[in-house]
Amino acid sequence: MKSRINRAVSRAKYAAIGAAIGAGVGGLLGRNTASTGGAIGGLVGAIVGEKSLGVKERVESVRSRDE
């Protein structure tokens, strides 16, 4: 259960950061592109968050085997 919560929080964090960056960059061009940039940035952020958490979990499992 704890890993599911960690995964959801990680994805949400990265998605929020990605959406903010995407909306900021898109906002330089116009209102519609800000919306699209935010959506695409959120999607990319969620994907990065998922991959990042997977790597962290693998590192933790290797560390726990060594001890």
C-alpha cells in the first residue's frame, strides 16, 4: 500500500511541475498554447515521475540486499 501511495505522489509532483513548465512556455505564444503546453507537460511529468520512482525502488532493493 505504501508503494502505491509513493508512486501516486511522485507522479503527481512531477506532473504538476511539468504542467507548470509547459504552461509557462506555451503562455509565451498565446492562451491556447498555454493550455496545450500544460496538458502535454503534465503528461510528460507523470511519465518521468513513474520512471524515476522505478529507479529509486530498484536502488533501495539493491541496498537492502547488501545489508
